[in-house]
Amino acid sequence: MKQSPLQDLELEEDSLKNKYLTFALGSEVYGIEIRYVTEIIGVQSITPVPELPEYIKGIINLRGKIIPVMDVRLRFRKPFREYNDRTCIIVVDIKEISIGLIVDAVAEVMTIEESNIVSPPDLNQLSRRYIQGIGKSGDEVKLLLNCDELLNHQETENLSAIGQV
Amino acid sequence: MSGSMSTDDPLLEMYLFESTQLIEQLEATFLRCESANSFNTEAIGEIFRHMHTIKGSAAMMSIMSISEAAHIIEDLFYRIRENSSAPHDFDTLFELIWDGLDFIKVETHKIRNGNQADGDPSGIVAAVTRYLETFSADTAPEYSYEATVTFTPDCLMENVRAYALVHQLREYMTIISFIPEDIAENEQSAEAIRKNGFVFILQSREAEEQIMAHIEQTAYIQEVRLSPVYDTATAFESASTSEWDRTAGSQRDKNSDSPKQMPVMREPLVSSMISVNVDKLDKLMDLVGEMVIAEAMVTQHESLRNIVSEHFLKSAAHLRKITGELQDVVMSIRMVPLTTTFQKMHRVIRDMGKNLGKEVQIQINGEETEVDKNIIEQISDPLMHLVRNAVDHGLESSQERASSGKPLAGTITLEAKNAGSDVLIIVKDDGKGLDKAKIMRRALEQGMIQEDSPELSDKEIYNLIFLPGFSTKEDVTQYSGRGVGMDVAFRNIEQIGGAILVESLPGSGTTISLKIPLTLAIIDGMNIKVGGSHYTLPTTSIQESFKPKAQDLLYDPDGNEMIMVRGECFPILRLDERLNTGGSTCNISQGVLVMIQQDERKVCVLVDELLGQQQVVVKTLPPYIKKIKPIKELAGCTLLGDGSISLILDPAALVSGAVRARTPALSSLH
């Protein structure tokens, strides 16, 4: 009895392994590990919360649960683009933190074998630290996001910002 | 919960719950007895019963360490009860009791954390046994035992042998009853004895081994099992009546006026109380919250707005009334009095006083004040730190007190009271008060403030004590001096949206007040609109709202706006400026002013529009947002009838307008 949930979990882990949800930001295609993704919803009305960094657009009501949403474009210091009916919110659950990621469009779920993933080049770019690898699929290239960093990195930015004030 | 035991096993969970409750009750009783320096019969009976239950259930869960410790304390009280007139060495006695209770507490805690209860009770057992030996042997009470005797299979005439055994044993002890009862007359009983053994209840002053020896003298006995009996609950049924009369009954009779009341009093307790998992309550609370929103969604639905139907309005009002009541009930289920929390503090103070050699009196007021369960859990730690600080730092030593003409015993006052939608918990000592100069000096030494920092107000200086690592103590004691406690207290209280206020008078003591919200769940709110955003203000803080007239407006030299209302002048707060959102009316006369009050301070908030009053379910802002930037002005958020989100404003933060600018030390915490 006690074994079964564990086994289930392992199976689930297995079926999720090496699977990525890809989405577009402008001309680039990014990938996010599917195990983080809870659901994908269209853009809905966002309540702005004052005094937050620009890339946190505010909070949304996801069936009674209130979660923050982050504009990934702005997070990567790309210019803001008006939301349209292609715009999606990918709800991810990372270390028990739920957050919605606003992206231009969601593409597909694909498997990228570990052997097809290379480390990102060592460029001194802001968005670089959010990329954990570059996946190759056919002749296309996907930038694989490091979700942990995406969520947690601003802590230090935030601290340094306070230091300046 | 990390322990696999603690969550998986409902039996264990039940056991933990029960034991914890009993321990708390025992602690309260002990404290009461200790301050009275005597045991009344009622208290003894209560302690005895509780210990017995703890022992029994621990044994059932095969937690032998607890069972043994409880057993010996039970013995102790059994003796005390039987010799109520005997003189006691109360200091030693109470030390023994506290040690024993602490042992049980620690073991219980271990189990709760999923560890093995591996403590060794032999120390306590030995100590109690030593104490018990001081009673003279002839006053030793009779113990009751239940003995089960099995005869060798082929001895025959078991009933006669049993009868002989009883006869023989009566020389040494009292035999109260036996099963089967008719061994003398009925030969068939031999069959029963062969099958079930011969069971009898006896009373004796002698130790178990001696009793065993007496029984075993008889021939043809194959096996003897002996187990102590304390009350009828463990005794077998047919013997229970006589047994009850002689042992339990006689014990109860000594409790003068309440011999029959005991069972009566306990019964309704069992049947009228159930324990519910807090998770379930949380879920219920959430659901009721959703229902409140849904109710608003239905009754205030767009398409119903033009329907004029008295019947519908009546039904809607009825629905609203029921939801309101339901909400109140659910809320009240979660409300728990502060009694146990205060009792814990009582204990802390008592122990500290003993260890530090300070004489401390404890005064507790308003312990019956009720607070949401979640909040109680959050304040227990901060309160402990505050109390420790008060005893350790606040109160002077007895010599110092004597020389400054104060009563030798210091007094710590714990007080709780309701104040609007908040509860105030006050920890007061009559010690030396905070030493401002010393605090400043330490803060300078520890680099928390600069030499050239501007003049600090008293309040700001007092607030320095909440900084992490701050301590005026040169030496770290068992209780304080590391500079961690107050920081923890401050953070915990802040987390639940409370505040800490410090007041101090040199020479006459320090008062620290915790202001905590009554509940975090549902409030009456006024929905307002500022710019494009919706906000909710708690109705309890709203004094009035009005359309301002241009001629009442004033400006101070810095350009701050103010308004005269009935001869009084109040500052005007523009939410959009405060929160940097923008987009509101610039012209005050087009908006509405809402006067809010908090702690005697009033501010008029300029809003574009009042949207209406509604009960709202407070939801905390997502942890992610809190992590990025704690926004003081926002107490949380809520869902409106149409499913949109409204941000709940914190009146306290709005009113104390320049809070962040004023307390540099504290703002740097974040």
C-alpha cells in the first residue's frame, strides 16, 4: 500500500522527464520543464499591485486562488508588447510558489534528450543566468529556462536596490 | 509534520492530542497548587485522574517511558490523597512533580516530532520513591491488584483449590471479590476456572513480589498474573461494584462534597466536545469565504439590478442573513481563549524566577480573551521572548529592589484585552525600565546607528531593542543576551499583521504591548476606487466619509493638503501618490474623503468613488510578492463579487504616514 504513491510518483516523474513546454518571446523559443507547469490560461484581468518591480504585472484570481503574474518579456528586459489573444499565462509551481508567466505564445510540448542539451555560452548577459541550457531539436534551438533562478534571483537584486536607497 | 508516525496514525494523533491537553491542564493545576502552597482534595483527585489517563494511554501506545513516569507520579498522589493530613515538604514535592511533568512533556514532544520516546524515567522514579519512603511505613496505603491464577491442567477440583487459596490468602491480605463467584457451591465453576483461570481482586500493603510469593505457596498453581488496579475502569465488570465501593468509592468519598459528581461532570465533557483537525476547519473557513463571495455574486448580479420584486429581495436578505450567521459560527469555532498560552508563560516565569533567584509575582488578566487559533500559534513564541526579557532584563535583583524601596518581589503582568478589531496583549514588569543611554551606546558599538544619526525619539530608541543581534547584556545567560529573542518576536508579530509597542519609565518598569488582529479571515470592508484600482478599507477603521468643500481645504508651507472638519484639521492622504500608482482625480472637490482612524490618529483618504460595503474574505498576498517587497499599506487582498481582486488597505500603515521615514533603524530590517 505504502509503496504505491511513491511508485506512481516515479512513473509520473519518468513520463515528465526530458519534456519541455516551449513558448515564444518575440523570435526566440524558450523551453520550460513540464514538471513545473500546472496549467496554461489565456490572459485575464490583472490587478496591479503597487510598488512592485515592473515585470510583476500584478495578481490574478485563478479560481479563488490568488497568484502573482510575471511578464517574462519585461523580466528579460525586452520591450513590452500589448497582450493579445495569443498571449498566454503559464501557471508554474516552483518550490510551492505558484506564479503565472506571461508569454507571447505557447508552442508545444516536446522531448529533448539530455544528450541534445548543451550549456549556454558564457556571455555576460542578464538573461543568461536564467538559461540553464540550450536544447537542440532538429535544426531548431530552444533556450531552456532555469525556473528557480527566474523566481528567486530578484531577491539579491532587490537587496542591492535597497542598499542604494 | 515530518514524522511519519504523527500523521499516518490517527490513534497516535489522538493520543498526542489528549496527552497534550491533559499535560496543559495538569500544569495549570500544579501552578495553582504551588501558589497556594497546598493541595486541596479536588486538585489531588484531578491530578490523580489525569496522570492515570496519561499512564493508561501511554501504556496502550506502548510508550513505556511516559507510562512509567506517570505511574510513579500517580503513586505519589495516591499516597498524598490517602494521607491528606500528613505534612509535606512542598519545595521538594513540587520539584518532583515538575520534573516528572517535564519528562512526560519532553517525551510527548519527541513522539510528536516522529522520534522515539527514549528518555529514561528511572531518575524520576527513584526520586519519587525516595520521597515516598519518607512516609512512615504504617501509613502506607493499601494497593489493589487483580490476580489471575491458572492451575496446572490436571489438578482437578479447581473450584475447591481456588476456595482454599482465597481462604489462605485472607490471612495476609483483603480479598475483595473473585470470579467465578460461586466456587464454594457450584462444581461447574471448576470448568470455568480451567478455561479462564481464577481471577480475584485483592488489597494489600505489601509489594507485588510478596503478594506473588503468598499466592505461589499454594499447590498446583501453574501461573500467576498480578496487575495493579486503580479504579473500576480497568477492573472486570462483575467485581466492579464492590471494588468501586471499597477503593475508588472511598477515595471519592474523601473528596467530601463531590463523590457522585465526578462521573457526572466528566460525561458531558466527553459527549459535547469533539476534536477536529485544524485543516478541516481551514477548509470550512475557505468554503464559507467562497460562499460569502458567491452570495454577493448572485444577489448583486448585474441582470437582477432592474428586477423589482419584493419576494426576491426578501429571499436575498434571508440568504445574506444565513450566510452571515454561518460565517460567525465558523469564526467562533476557530476562536480559542488565550488561557493556555498565558499558562505556559506563567510556567516560564516561575521557572526563570527560581533559576535566577528572583522573586517574581505573576498577575494575569483577561486570559479568557479569544483569538483565532492560527494567531495563537503565532504569538506563543514572541510572547515567550518578551516574558523572558521582562524577567531577565526588566526585573532587578532583590537587593537592587530593596535599595530602591520597591517590594522585594517583582511583578510581571500579563494582560489581554479586545480593542476594536485587534487584541492587545500586554507584558508589563515593574522593574528598572529601559536604559536609553545604554541602548544608544550598545547600538553605536554594534554599528546599528551612526554617531551622526539624527536625534532619535524615545520610541525609536526603544525600537532598537528589536534589531537582530542587539543586546545590552554583557553576559549571555540561559535565557537571554544573545540578541535573538526580540528580533524573533518582532518578526513573528509583524508576519501576522500585528505591531509591538514599547513604553518604559525609568525606575518603574517597561510595558510591551502586542497588537494583533483578532482574526485574519473575514472583515467588513468598504470598497473604494482610486484611479483604475479597487481597494478595500476595513469598515472598523472608517469614521465617516464626505464630499469635501473647496473652502475647507488648507495647505501647509510644504504643500501638504489638509482639511478642516468641524473645527479640526486633518491631513489628506492621496492613495495614488502614496502607492505610486497614479491616475486619480487631481481635484479634491471631485472626490470623496474617507476619514479613517487608528490609535487616536485620523487621516482623510481621498478616493474617487465609494463602491459599497461588503463582507470580504481576507486572503494574504501571494508569498512571492511578499518576498519581493513587503508592502506595508496592503493588509491582503480579496475577491469581489464579480471575481475581480481588490487590495485591502491597512489603516494602521496609512495613518502612520511617515512610518518608514521616521524609524530608520526598523526600516532597514527589510
